[in-house]
Amino acid sequence: MFKYVQMTLASNNHAPKYGTVGTSKRFYALWTEEGGLDLTHLIEGRVLSELDKVKD
């Protein structure tokens, strides 16, 4: 019936961290991805959409 946030994420470009709601920031864990952080394989050969071309 009601849904609440169970996990929070603190991020910058170099060291994203996560913890459960109410966790002190000193106990946040470092977020790691399996296989490293190289995501270029997701965009190789991708065609730009109209939204990709919009500049603010």
C-alpha cells in the first residue's frame, strides 16, 4: 500500500557510495560494478535521438 525509500545513494564522478536510510555517512559502502566501470560498449554504434541533440 505504501512504499518508502530503503536505500540512499551519494554520488560524485569518482566514488559513488550507498547505505540504508538512517545510516551515518561514515558507514556508507563504495558502489562497484561487476566488470569495471567501462560502459562504452553500451553506446557503440548508437544513433542519436532528437533529445540527445537538444542543447540547454
